[in-house]
Amino acid sequence: MKRRTGRMLSLALSAGMALGCGAVPAMAESTEASGDYDLTLYSIQTTDPEFKDWLSDVESGTGLKINVIAAPTDSDTRQQKVTTMLSTGDSSVDIIEINDEMSTTFKNSGWLEGLNDTVMTDDVRDKFAKGYVDQMITNVDGQVIGVPSYTGYLAFWVNQQIMDEVGIKSIDTKDDFMKYMEAVSGNGRFGYGGSWEKTYVFNEIAQFVNMFGGDYYDWTNPHNKEAMEFLHELVQKGYTSLDQLPDKYEQMNPKAIDGKYGCWFMWGTGTDYANADMLGDDKIHMAMVPSFAEDGSRSIFTDSWSYVLNAASEHKDAAVKFLQYMTGKDGMEASYKYFDRYPARADLAEEIVPDSNPVKKMYAEYAKECNVQGRPMLPQTMEFISAMGTIFQSYMRDEISIDDFLSQAQGYVEEYQ
């Protein structure tokens, strides 16, 4: 067992280094050779220039000596390696950082340790966004299998210069939104801009479904149909453009910066806008998500990477100590300080994040006023995402009808569960 797992660890290190992951290789090699460590962490953060400082703080705060293995930067390679590691019962890695896609795939596999009694106890679990915890990191047995390492919202962004130009003060309701669409659109400019590439657009499909009060897993829900017809109407009226069908965020953001869009949904805190000197209350900024639902509710998605405990770990006491640290103020403060990861706990964000941070006020309002949820994913995550994106694009191009779209969408929900 030791020979097999040691070989797999060595292969993972070699692959990570070959892919340019730069995972403090000297430390990983020396600690593996000497056995002088308390746990092994499989991390995506090793290429960050401040990773060593973060690690030093965590080791000091926990009293643990942590061995680090670099996760590959390529997402497909990374998921393949983590799948192999967990499915074979490899005990060489104790703590792994996984994204929402991997969490959806692995949480019911039995490969990850439940944390309800040790780390994510009731008093701690209640400090995190309930919708995210329930939907993304809780398995069928009710066990929470991960500790979210940050909060990142699919925020609603507006161009204040355009809003001022057309005399729109706020976009609070569906009527406000449509008035803004009409006022802004024309002469090569659009009221709404999207990232509609087939593997990205599911974020916005789900966002609008939620805004209308629908259910992404039930395409017989009339609110789902309402949401899709609404997006189709935006295209038909020239309020958004089919030119964005190939666009990922990398292509959407430059257009937003150039003033092509009046509003859009976007992950992150606006780094691209800041680098272009277009981030600010009088330029591009986050705004409250409009309320489209009949009950006046507002919905927003959060994503995260989570720390999970390998069920095959032989260092579970040390791993639990690490995870407990990461749920607390010191752990979240270290992640914010070195990686700019916004704290996953709203109560600790209030303490940790300075008031000068431009997203603090908006993030606090999102946490307070919105129904915060995890993104809708199924075990065959990428197949589901791609299939939904493909039929969405076909519907927007009028290649299929709304009824065709709804029927096929429901079929994919049932196929990829």
C-alpha cells in the first residue's frame, strides 16, 4: 500500500511540476522523504507568490507541519488526478482543495469524510451561506463534506456613466430593467451583455431562472419558461446581441469596459475593470440584483473552492485541526490577506475586510437581502453544462422552439443525475 500510494504521490508531483504548478517542490520532496509532517495538502494556490507566507501563517496558527503537493493548473488534468487519488483509496494526501464541479461529482461517492461532528458543527455551519452549504457540499446522508474557502458572487454590474446618460437612477424591478434596456440599446450598444459561450452561459440561464422564481432542475415549472422567453425577447428586441454566443468572460469584459453594455452578470470583484481604470461608483460597479419574482425576492449565486478530507487519510486528527482553523477568523484572515479570498463567513468578513474595500458594502447587502445559493450542478457536471448551453444557443438562434428547449432541458436533468 505504501509503495503504491507513494508512487502515485510522486507521479502527482511530477505532473504538477511538468505543468508549471510550482508547488514548493523542495518542501514537498523533503517532507515526503523524512516523514516529518503532520498532514499533506493538495493545493491549487501554490503558484501564488504569497503562498509560502500563507503556509507559514497557517503552520504557526495550527502548530502543524504541512506537506504540500501542487495541483495541476489544467482543470481536466486536475480533476482526473483527484478522481484517481480518491477512487483508489490513496492515503498519501489528507486535505484536497476542490471546486464546485468536483464537489458535485464526489460528495456522494463515500470518498470524502463527513465533517458534521468535527468541523462543520451546527454552530459553525450556520455561519456560512445556507443555500450554498445545502446544495453544494452536503451529501445525501446530510453530511457536510467541505469547508468553503471564500465567497464569490455572480454579481450584477452596471455602467454608471451609461445610467447617468439615460437618466436611470436604479434597476430594482423588472420594469426598471426593461426601461433601462430600451433607453440604452441602439447604435451598437446593448442594455444587457452576457457570457453566452456554451460552457459558461449556464450561470446566466440559472440566474434568470432563479430571478423569476423557477427551478433549474424542473423545466415543467412555468417560471423557467418565463425566464427563457425573457432572454429570447432581449435578443429579439435588440437589447442584447447574438454576437456574444462565443464569448467567455475574457471576451465579455473588454466589451463592458468599452461601454458596449449597460449591465451584466460577472464573477469576481472587478479586477479587469480596476486595471482599466473603470472601477468605481461613477464608472463600473456592482449593484443590487433586481427583483423579478412575484414575491419580491432576490436571488444570487455564490461559488467557492472547498477544503475536503480524504476518507482514506491516515492523519485525520491533524486534518480536522487544519479544517477547524480554516473555518475560523485566523484562517479566513490569512486567505484574505495573501490570496484576496473574500471570507466565506459574513460575520467574519465584517471583522476582517476593511471598510475601504469597494465590494464590502455590496457583498454584505447580497448576504443580507438575497437568497444565496450554489450553482445548479449534477454529478455529470460538464456534460450537463455543455448540453444546456448548446440548446440555449439553438433557442436564441430560433433553431428550436421554446417547447423544444424545455423538453430537451428536462431530458438532460434526468439523464445526467
